[in-house]
Amino acid sequence: MRFCVVCLFLAIGFFGISENTNSQSKKELRKMQSTQNFFVLDSVLKAKRFVFDVDFITDMTAYRNKHINPSINFIEVDGDKGVIQTGNYTGIGGNGFGGYTVEGKILSYNLSQDSKNLNHNLKFSINSKRGPIFITIDVTSNNRTTTVIGGDIWNGHLVTIDNSGIYKGHSY
């Protein structure tokens, strides 16, 4: 009987150690994946050829999230050119997609990395026909992006230009 009790405690002990080791290795794996993502995003941001696809906008006046179409709501950086576009499903608007499209030359481009927290902060400005537009984008290692434009918070993710699938409207 004592032998069975001792075996039972040993089995429980080994299971606890195994479970602890398993959760620790999962944590290490997630940390490794986040580190790899951080360096991939770093190279994408430094190459200046990406699209910030907007998945939803938090309307700060109504404090609610609006899910939107990322193929017509985006910020594009292509070398020294930039585009900001909004749209909706009505199609009524200056750009043909129910919103606006602003294109221009990128005047400043400041990228900073936080290697401890695996985040990026990008600040740049686009010189458009309507004047300069200043944008700050925060990017996490799991490719979640956030920026504030016109008092609304834009949330989404980054993709390369070749994988974006965006539709540009008429700019003004």
C-alpha cells in the first residue's frame, strides 16, 4: 500500500514537473516567435514598402469600434511616396469609395525600436496638396498597429505592398 502511495506521489510530481516544463517551453517559444516577428517587421519598416491595413476604427466621439474594409482603408508607404485613404460601403465620396484619398511625398521618416518590449514607433509626414499630414504608427511584434488620425484610433496590421490587395481611389 505504501509503495502505491509513493508511486502515486511520484507520478503526480513528474506530471507537475512535466506540465511546468511544457508551459515554460511554450512561453519560450512565444518569446522566440515574437523576437523573430520583431526583426521581420523591422526590415519591412526600414524598406519603406508596406501598407497599414486598417481593420477597425475606434470612433472617439461615440466610443465604439467600426469594422471596415482594409482594401479601401489604409496608409501606404512606398519609398518616398505616401497615401492615406478612407472609404465605406456606400461609395459616395470624393474618391469613389465613400471617403478621401490623399497622396504626397514623404518628408520625414523616423523609425525607433524598443527591443526590450519588441515594439516599433514610426513617425512620418506626407506633404499633400492639402498640406502636411503627420502620422505616428505604433507596431507590436504580433503585427498589431495603431495610429490616431482625425481624433479616431485606427487599428490594423502591416503587409508588404505586394501582398496588400488595396484599391486606390481618386486623390485630391
